[in-house]
Amino acid sequence: MEQLWLGIVEIFTNPASLLFCVLGTMLGLIVGALPGLNSTITMSVLIPFTFGMNPSVAFCMLAGIYVGATTGGSVSAILLKIPGTGAAVVTAFDGHEMFKKGQGGLALGIATTSSVFGGVIAAFVLCFAAPFLAKQALRFGPPEYFMLAVMGLASVVGMEPKKMAKNFLAMAIGLFTSIIGISPQGGVSRYTFGLFTLCEGVSLVPMLIGLFGVSSIYEVLEEMGGVAGLTETIKNVKMRFPDRKMYRTILPIWMQSTIIGNIVGVIPGAGMTIAVFMAYDQAKRSYPKLPFGTGIPEGVAAPESANNAVTGSSMVPLLALGVPGNAASAVFLGALMIHGLRTGPALFRDNPKPAYALIVAFLLCSILLLPLMIIFCNYMASYVLRLRKEVLTSLVLILCVTGAFASANNSADIAITIAFGLVGYIMLKNKLPMGTMILANVLGKMMESNFLQTLVMADGDLSLLVTRPICLILAALTAIFLAMPIVASLKKSKREQKAA
Amino acid sequence: MDKNKRVEIATPVFFIALSIYIFIVALTLPDVEGVFPMMIAVCMLASSVVILVKLLRTTKCIIDLTKINVMNLVKITMALIIYAVIINRVGYIISTVLLGIYSTYALGLRDLKKIVIYPVAIVLVLFVSFKLLLNVPLPMAFLDF
């Protein structure tokens, strides 16, 4: 608790921290509401912007963007049936139907309060789980870290049984990008293709900017006949909050969805989209008589509380173990690196102020969502959603190249950004998941060094990876994550055959 | 086999070739340096082969080249490469403004005033933020002060 107090003091005694919490959250709401932009792109592009900032201030801004964008996506999902972010896909099902019935303001109010609830609970989970897990991580040796990384990759690869081969390929691509450069063990140059620039490896920040920022620009530019602007005129919709009776009705949905969001968020590699679908499905199972999909408050409450629950909890494995919970938290890893902070137990021991400031920032930004969403929805949304796509895309491109250069003051990083922009675009066209690739890239170095240390420890006998207790648990979880979707898919095809 | 199918198949074929390259280079690496790359190569090869077989067994295509303006993509890539080459010679402000003007035009905006004003405004804001407020060095060339 004393350490948490450090974080509270760090934020509340520094006006810049408070200011950037507000600015970051508002920027996140704007970016989240705009289809085509999301928190990962924005954070990737703005990380170099945080260079000269105090780490705590930088984390306030990034936490605000992450939390804000997650909620902002619901605005365009409800008003236009175009989810601003992947996390708002499910919100569009009931949210837009409510808007068509003239209950758009109420849908926005439910989305806001659900997001605040989910986000605040997740911040408390982060506050208590991350330091606790970091202490347990002291029991982790090289075999445990290797198995943890394997489990993280297995969880994301196995999430969608129909796309396992594509997930495996994206994972292999990410692992390959992590081994480019001089090997940390033997100092041997690997896969640099004779380029001096690649000797240091592929820098994370320019790669993130290319994969998420530049590839999104390519997606806009590929449209034949020029960029189609948004032509719909959106009436100004005033937010309306639910009454007490409705709060009592949706509270169990909030609890249920927040638990799902927290569990999914903590699993390394699992994404927000999975959490929102699971929460919505569970809500349908818990309330089978309710007409989900026709415009009911419960249909908005479930996904919105789940997706904001993921924001804080996805930081737990990152801060405690150095394993990102999802692509957005992988971006935080880049921010931590830029500020010279190492994740894991050392973070809480050696740099408690910025670590706890980050945790408190998530809590504060989740609370700030309430007043800022009122301002955004009532006064800004209809203007933001009319922003010309040409100007917005051009802005993103300029931010991308500026950020890529500024990350290390090296024009070669712009080349890396362009190259990964093309890689990202090709991956998008072939439906190869970029989140898996980024996760594998981040985990790759850690995996290799821990694997080689394990080989040395065990004299080449790899049975160590399944005989040590924590390794055994992680190996069992890995097997479950990989086998469960295959078994479920086989059961489903048997049922379909019987029905036929 | 139509053009879209050939383009779709090119991706797994490329990764099969890449995995073979990774494996061959890994064999030449000393000691244990090649172990992890070999594991990656095997994973990449196996998944690419599975994807290739699935693609060859189906006639459906997820890529549709008729809906993609390839020329636009090539042009913006060339513009970015030129930008990377000239930024240190010409300076951040001039090179980024030129890139901004070109990209705004390529994206379809035709109002000449807006094509110039928006990029200039954005670049100036970023310049002030990065160079003056945050002390992040940006190449200035002959505009240095």
C-alpha cells in the first residue's frame, strides 16, 4: 500500500501528469471513434513523442490513449454501426439498434458507465495482481520463463481453431524478426543480409509504427477511385444515463463481463476481441429470454465492461513478467524500453514510482472516462466523425515518419518502418494476424536466451521443461490451449454430421 | 489459375522459400546459435505448407486485385523511400512538408490551398513539439538555427 501511495503522490502532485491523463484520454476517445485508427496505432506513433517526458507523465498519456480508445470505439459503433476499434464490434450489434429506436443517448450512457466499471475494477486487479505476480516471478528461472513464453504464444495461436496455421505462420514471422542481428550469446551476426543497420536487430518502435501505422495508410490508399469520405450527417446525440432500476438489471452483467475481461486480459497473448465475444456469449447464455441483437441495454453493457476490463489486466503479465497481454500492451513495452525501464520484478523494486504511477494512471483515466465521454459525445462526436479522411490519413503518415525517425534519430529506422508497413499490408491482405507477430517478436529474444540457458543448466536434457513444478503447470496449460480448440472443432463437426 | 489465386499462393510459397533459407543459414552457425533459428524454420515451413495446401484445395480467393489500386501503393512507397533518402540532406521541415503535400494529393484532396496548408500546419506543430518543447533532434540542413 505504501508503494501505491508513491504512485498516487507521483501523479497528483505533478500537474503535467494530471493534464496528460486528461489529454491522453480525450485523444484516445477521438482516435477510438475514428474507424481506421485505434489505440495501438496511436500509441505506436506517439511513443517517440514521449521521449523528453518524465516516464510517469508519458505513461499517463499512453494509459489515457489506451483506455480512451477502447471506449471511443463504441461511439461510432452506436451512431454509425461502424466500430471504431475491434473491441467495439459487438457493441454495434445492440448499440446501433438502440440508436435506431431513438435510444442512442441511453446506449452511449450505458457504454460509458460500463466502461468505467470495467476499467476501474481492472485497475484494482492490476494494482494488486502485478506486484504479487512480480514477487512470484522471483521463483522463475530460465526454464520457467521459456515455458511462460511458449504458453503465451500457445494461448494466442489456439484461440481460433480455424486460423491456427495462419497464427503459427505469423508467430514464426515474429520469432524470425526477433533473431535478426548480432546474437546476444555468441556475438554472431544472423540474417542481417549484409546490412549494417540490421546488426542491432529490428527496433521495436519503428516496426510497430510500420506494422500498424503505415499499413493502415496503405489500406486507405488501395481504394480504387480515391478515398471515400464519410458523407453521413450525424445528428448531435445527447448522452443519457440509465435509471436506478436499469443499473440493478445490468450490474450482474457488469460483474460477469468484467471477470471474463480480467481473466482474458491476464492471459499473455489473448486479445480484447476475444474477451468481448466471450462476454456477450456468456450474457446470452445467462439471460436466454432476452432478445440480444435487437437493441437491449444488456447487449451494450456486456462487451463494453469486458473490453475496458482487458485494458488494465493486460498490463499484469507485462509489468510482472515482461510478457505482453496483447498488442497494445506490447506497445507499452516499447515505451518502457525508451525510458530505460525493465519489466519484471526489478521494475517494482528499482523503479517503484513510474511503475505505480502507471497503475494509478489506469485507475484515474478509467474514472475520467465519465466526464470526458459526456463532453465528447455531447459536443465533439458529430464533428470528429465528419473529419476528412484525406487529412486524417496524411496526418497519420506524417506522424509515422516523424516518430520513426525520432525514435533513434536514425533515417534507417524510416526504412524499417516502410519495410514493415509493406509486411503489415501483405499480412492484412492474407489475413495473417499482426498481433500474434508482434507478441512473438517481443517474446522471441526472451525465449531464445532462456532456452539456451536451460540447455546449459540441464546439460542438453530438455526434460527439465516438464519436470520442474511451475514448468509442468505451464506445459499443461500450453497443451490445453492448443488442444481445446481442436477438440471443440471436432465435436462441432461430429454434431453437424449427426444432425445431417 | 487466375491472377488473384497466383498472388494469394505467392505468400506461402515465399515463406516456404524463406524457411529453407533460414534453415540452411542456421546449419552454418557455430555451436548452439543455430538451434532456435532451426526451430523457427521448421514452424514456418510446416504452417506455410498447410496454408498452401488449403489454398490449392479451394477455388475461393480472399485477394481481389481488381479492387486494389496497386499504382497508388507503389507511388506512396517510392515517395517514402525518397523521403528517407532526402531527410538528412534537405532537412525535416522541407522533406516532410513535401511528403505531406504529395500524400494529401494522392489521397484525393484537390483543393490546392488545403493540400498545402494542412501539411505545413501539421509539420510546424510537430516541429515545435519535438524540437523545441521535447528537445528531440530533427535534421535541419540549411534551415538550422
